[in-house]
Amino acid sequence: MDILQPTMVFCFSSTQKPMSIVQFRRPRDLRSRSGIAVVPQNITHQLFDEIPLWDTFAWNNLIQTHLSNGDFRYVLSTYGQMLLRGVRPDRHTLPRVVSATRLLGDLSIGKQVHGQALKLGFSSDQYAITALIEMYGHLDSVDMAKLIFDKSPHHNLVSWTLLARLYIVQGKPSLALDLFHRMVDVGVLVDPVALATATSACGLLKSLQQGKLVHEIARRCGLEYDVLVSNSLLKMYIDCDSLKDARFVFDQMPSKDVISWTLVIRSYVRIGGFNEGLKLFRQMNLDGMKPDSLSIASILPACGRIASHKQGQEIHGYMLRNGIYSNLKVKNALMDMYVKSGAITCSSNIFAELNEKDVISWTVMIMGYSLHGRGKLGVELFHQMEKNSKTQLDDTTYAAILHACGTARMVDEGKFYFNRIRSPTMAHCALMVSLLARAGLFDEAMVFIEEHKIGKHAEVQRKLLEGCRIHRQYALGKRVVEQLCNLEPLNAENYVLLSNWYAGCGKWHMVDKLRETIRDMGLKPRKAYSWIVFRNKVHVFGTGDVSHPRSGRIYSELQRFMEEMRVQMVEPIWDFRLHDVDEERECIQTGHSELLAISFGLISSQDGPVRVTKNLRICHGSHEFAKFISKMSRREIILKDPNTFHHFSDGFCSCDDY
DNA sequence: ATAGGGTTAG
């Protein structure tokens, strides 16, 4: 094929309109006399006739306009006309035409243009070379790009950086870094973009040592505090898991932009520093930096994780008020925030209004329903997803559907989906064990564990224990706990479980012995806490806590419910055999932290749900008591524990006592 | 001409 053939270059699609040539528009040219819009070719032809043949500048201008409008085929057709009419392309023409072939993804035309560049004598032009490097790099290979680079008479900063970038895209960061150091060695003056490219290579290599070397070069060039360079350094230190260095860079930055803030906020959120993340987010606002959709998508997971319904809602409100563009990523993050902070209805409202959904949207909702005890809805949603969209499922989606089957106790469906997973992960297997154990199918669970050889994983044993707890399988439960002590001898929680088991059978000498063991090993069992947000303050309660200013009223309210319960002949439950908190066994029921938080919630507000979060699992007795309270007080209580959300309402719980 | 930040994972 020859690019000079007009048939080849005039390949307009009928739907495309020549919007881009508006600057050459003359009223009488645009419409034919009959008033019918003329076809693009005609307009273009007429326009070509208007451009003087000697005026290369005007032709370049037209090419540039097409290029920036994304009309790459017009670039080629204009270029074709130039050649056809004998207009001489200059050094401004070829780079743009080469870029157009790259963006079109057409290597063969690109090669033809390259040939013409050689013929016309532009092969050593800096701009033509960079365009060619990029074209070959994207459409052919990095090796081909390297060849152009090597053959070019002189290398400039941009061609060095471009080639390095190509190596990074190809997953070869160490080659990119080599190139950067060679460039520095031959004495090319580096700029912020070159430094940013080298820094990101270090991040990909996770090499702190290399990163610090580039940091030193940046310092020597006096570019350390350039905002692009600082941000890349920040990201590099985060990628290398050195939050300490990242924070140092951040604190030193004389001027931070929204990207700097987002980077550092996200890095705290990722390692679980939710409060620090929120603190920084507030600081960003105080510093007058307006959050955008990307920074908001980074902070929302923190709101979800600490189940701070209020803060997440405030951020959502801020977005609506300030018209912050919210794309699917942000909406997914919002949905997940509402799921994790106990407001499943808010997430399903957002979900219902989505006009496009990706795999994450579906996964968040399936998992969301399941976490809120509505596994069946989650399974239904999965069916809907398979019917309505060609979403490519991933491991997380399968984990969500297995979780939903577990919550809904849909064993056959769970097995069906498990068998569909091409290579099940440990998490998938553990979810299957959970599904079988929760359904009381212990023999089958044991066979499954045996078949998949996963008995050595504490995660799996804990799922098994969950089933034992639900179905009061105390003999099997004890064997599982002993197994856990063997698998994780340094996990205090396992000894607490064992100790509670012995306490349940009145074997107090064993309880004492275990307590000694825990102490001698220097282990510290986790303490139970519950918290509730009231008037933008977090109120935290420990077991038997009396430090709250309204403590008297909190306890008397619980006492009142307790007496009521006795009158109604409801027996309090004292079964701590498979419970994993031991301080609670020794505390009166009304001293359990979740009940203190619930009571505080009830006395400090008149209506609306009471939202409480607990760091450890709720015990059986408190669960029963909370059901009773919800009935007597006619209030909805939403309690989040590490595994699930319990919605207590009118004497029932959404978890169906599982 | 080359460039730094975002969502699920029970």
C-alpha cells in the first residue's frame, strides 16, 4: 500500500463530522445551495483548495487541529493531500503525522511515514525521532524503539525519558533505571519528568536503596521540591513500604497539591491507619485544598472500616453540594462505605441508580447483603448479574457469592459455585468449610478439609469452630480449639477459647493453669471494646466500664431491661464455652461493652437506629439480651462485630441467631 | 514531546 493513494487515505467514516476544521469554515462552504449538508469529503476538498500551496504553516495548522480533536484519519488525509499537491512538509509536519499513526494503531502506515521522513531528510530531527520512538514502542516493540534511539545522531532528554517509560510499560523497570543512570552519567541535564520516571521505576522494583539514590540525584539537581518530583518520591516510598520516608517527604514539601494529599492519605488507610487518614483528610480541607473525586475515593474506605456512618455521609453530602463529579469508582467506594457502616439501604439505593455497573459494583452489593444477613438477596443479585451483564468474574466475586450462600445456608448452590471456580484460593476453601459447618454438615466439612489438604490453616479451623459454636458441638469444638493452639501457639485468643471451654464444665484448675500459661508466655489476650458515635464524638466502652459520665443511667437502664426479662421468664444465657473473650465470662451481663454502648445510644437519642461497633465477637447472652431490648424499646439496634452486622428489631436479629 | 493520585477482597 502506498500512502499517496487517495483511496487509502480518504477513509472517512460516514458518522464522523469534520468538526475540527471549523477554523477554516466559510459560511458559503458549509452547506450546498440546496440546503442539504454536504458530505465531509466535499467540504475537505473545498477547504484544501482554499489553502495556498506554498503555505506549509496553514497545512500544519490543519493537521494539528485534527490531531488535537482526535480525528487521526483526517490528519492522514490532509497529509496525503499535501503530498499530492506538492506541498513540502517541514519539520513540524512529520512528528504530528507519526503521532496520528500511533494513535490510530496502524503500524504499516507508520512505517510508510517513517520512510518518507527519511526521504525528506527529517530523520535526524529531534521531534520526529521522539514521535517515531513512541510510535514503534507502542505498535511494534521496545527493541525497535531502542533501535531508532540508538541510530539517532543525538539523544535528548525527552527521547531518553520516553524510552525509559516504554521499558516501564513493558514491565522492565530495571532497564528503565539503567537508562536513567546512563543519561545522568553522560551529562544530560535531567528535568522533573525524567526524575519522576526513574522514581516510579524504583517503586516498581520495590527498591528503597535505588529510590534513595534517585532522591539524592533530585536533591543535587535542586529539583527535590518540585511538586511532580516530590509526589513521585512520595509514591516510591509508599511502594517500597516505607511510610516513614514518605511522611518525611510529605512534611518537607513546601507546596502540596491534591495528589500529594491523596497519596499520603491512601497509604495510611491501606495499612489500617484509618484515624490518621481521616485526620489528614480534615487537615487537607483546613489547608484550603479542595478534595476531588480521587481523594474522596481514597478516604471512603476509612469511613467504612471504622463504621463511621456519619463521616461517610458527610463526605457524600459534601460531594453532592459541591458537584464533585462522581464516576463509577467513587460510587463503588460510596456503596462499600455505606455497606461497611451499616447503612445497607443507602448502598442499594445508589446501586439501583447506577446506569453502568462493573464487577466491583456487583461484588460490593453481593457481599453487602451477605454481611447484613441477607444472603438470599446476595445470591439473587448474583443471578441477576450473570443474566444482565457479561461481567468478567474474579476471585473476589466468587468469595462474595460463597459468603452469601453461607449466610443463606444454601449448601447446594455454594457447592455449585465452588466447582465453577477454576483455581480456588485458600479463602474460597475456607468459605466452603464455613458454609458446610454453619449448615451443621460436620462430616462433610471434615472430608472437604481432608480432600483439599487445608487442615493446617488456622483460618479453616476457625471457620469450623464457628459451626461448632452455632450447633453447640462442644466435643468437636474442643478438638478444634486444641488444634488451633497447636497451629498458632502464640495466639492468646486460642488459650482463651480453651480456658472458657474448661470454665464451662467447671474445671477451674484447668482455667487457672491456662491463665498461668498465658501469663508465662507473655501473651496478652485482646480486650473487648464497643463504641458508638454521638454528636460527632466516639464513645468507647470496655467490659464493666464505669468511667462514662452517664454511667449510672447507662447501668440502671440495662438493669431495668434485665428485670423486665426476668418478669417475662426469659432466662439469661451463660454459655461461654466457645467464646473468645474471657473478661466477659467474669463480668455481669449488663457490664458487657456492647450493651453499655447500646444503652448509651438509647438514652441519648429518641429515635432512629442505634449503631454500635464491637471489636470482638458478640457473646450469645448479649445477643439474646439485645434482641429483647430491641423489642421492649421499639428501637432498631445495628451492631457490627468482626464477622457480620446484627440488625436487632422487635425481638429478632437479621443473623437468625447464627 | 516525556508525567505523579482512586473502588471489592468477611
